[in-house]
Amino acid sequence: MKTPKFTNVAVFIIFFGIALIEALQKQNWLEATLFLALGVLSLWADIKKG
């Protein structure tokens, strides 16, 4: 079964985006950096695999 084209981007925005916004609001820069790095790595891996 083939997944829709923008599913990975939607997951990236929903999970990593919300976590990143929450970390930025708490001014927890280490956590924000971690979520941003994990999100970008995950999105990059999905795009490369595709």
C-alpha cells in the first residue's frame, strides 16, 4: 500500500513541530535543538528512502 505524498511532512509538523514550539515557549534550548534535529533527521530519512 502506497502512502500519500505529504504524509511524512504532516507527521513532521504535527509531532516535531508541536514539541519544538513547546520547548521554545519554555525556553529550553537543548530540548528545542534535540527535537529540531530529530525531526529534520527523520524527514530526511523518509525523503531519501522514497
